[in-house]
Amino acid sequence: MNESYSCAPLLREIGRGKDGSRALERGQARDLMGAILDGRVTDLELGAVLLALRMKGEAVSEVAGFLDAVEARMHRVEPPAGLPVVVLPTYNGARHAPNLVPLLAWSVAQAGVPVLMHGQASDPRQQGAGSNVARVPTVGILQALDMAAASSPQAAAGDLRRHGVAYLPLAHASPGLARLVGLRRILGVRNVAHTLAKLLRPVQGPTLLLSAYTHPEFGAMLAELFALRREPALLMRGTEGEAVANTRRPQRIARWIDGREETAVEGAERAGAQLPELPAREAAATADWVRAVQQGRIALPAAIAAQRDAILDTVARMRSAA
């Protein structure tokens, strides 16, 4: 049996609310998350830790340490021929507009850069069918496009080699983290695991992470994290939480390479008047529309094209620097 881990000393630091709490140091956060993932923390303490962190807010030292622990236990996908892989986390889905994450992934893969999507339908609002579904998750659109989720990292590697794109459920990359994400059904609110899942790079080798934020303060924390970890990333304000360009609104996309920030996209032109009518947000309608783009019957939206070009340019710079 694993030796138990007491969270009481840490709870005294992080459990005093937003103004009275102290952020954990990176090493403390790494040890805490390692104990959680290894099953050495009781359910009572785990709930207390997750809710305390949510009330306090996530500090960059904590997120960095938590990621250290998750990555040390993560199952990774072997990339095709050692190529850099674009990692596209997709956990939110879409409520108000079509979910164009699959379209972005396809457009990048068509240009010769492999794309690994990963996600988990953990939000109770993504469950059910028909009118009961508040959000349309990416995996539902992929299924409508006849693309199955990979059953293992090895299967995902095969999909990348054959098709240039793959979808790996979080449970196959990090079972422990997937369990924490799933606790939203019990706790009723998101926890730090949702942040960590969207930062995961389950690939053996160089990666470019597509990252998104909703609240400006969270974007500032991510910028600090990318500077600290010095890993390539593209950061943007999310479209309903997803790291895909909004086809109706100009967006800046920041590029992070070797810990330094620059602008990758100043703002795609406002293309609404040039686009055909977007499809209904249901998975089948979105899949049909994506097929029409793939077949050249509908033009790729300008914002998606601009994001794709920024991704390709960043990957080219990564290859030249290797």
C-alpha cells in the first residue's frame, strides 16, 4: 500500500481564501500532485485541496509544479518520423456557434504538420442527446466525420502516421488527471485539473501547444508559465474556451518560443461578410460543413487560415532551430 500523504500543512497555507492564502512553491506543488495521482491522498483531503485552490486562484508556481508531476506519469504518443506535433487540447466544445476545432486540425494536417487533439467530455452539460446537450464536444463532430478516438497512445501514433491527425482521450494519456477532471460531476465546479489538462503535451518529442484563455488574468498567468517553461506555444483568447480562431472577430495570437513572446497574428480580418452562412452547431451539420470545406465547395474561413499559417510558421521555425 502506498504511504499516505498529509495535506494538512499545505491546507493551512492555501485554505485561507483569496486574500489570506499563500501560493505553493513549485516543489511543494509537484509533491502534492504526485501524491494525489499516486493515490496517497484521502478523498476528504483531495476535495479540500481542490476547493481551496479554486477559491484562492491558481499561481504559476503551482501550475508549473503540478504539471511536473503529471508529466512524470504521463503516457506519450510517438510522433511520425520525429516531426514536431501540434497539440490541440479540446475540452469545452461549443454552445453558441459551430465547433471548428476539427476544421482547424484538418487544415494544419493537410499542410503536412501532424495534429494531436486530446480531451474529455467531463462537463455534465455535454452529456445526453439532442436538445439536452448544451455544448457540442469535438469528439462528437469527429465521430460524425467517421474519425474514431484512439484507444491508446500507440493507436494515436498510428492515426498520426496514416491521417496526420488523431484524437486521444485524456484517460489514455493521464488516467489520474482524467479522474480529477471528472470530479466536476461531484464537486459541481471545475478544479485545477481542468487547467492542467489543457496544458498537457502527451507526445514524445517537440510539440507546439495551442492554448486559450477566457479571463485576462488567466491569460497573464499562462504567459508567465510559458516564459518559465520555455516551451513553444500559441496563446489566444478562446472561442467558447477552445483554442480555435473566431471567424467573426479579429484576434491577436501570441507566439511563445524559448520563453519570449511575440505577435504571431495581429488580428485576422473581419471576414463575416465574406463567409457563407455557418452551419447549425449540431455535430452532424458541422461535420457536413467541414466536409464541404475539405472538398473545396466552401472556402476555408479567413480567421482559420490565418491561425493555420501562424501554426505552420511557428513549426517551421522550430524545425530550423532544431
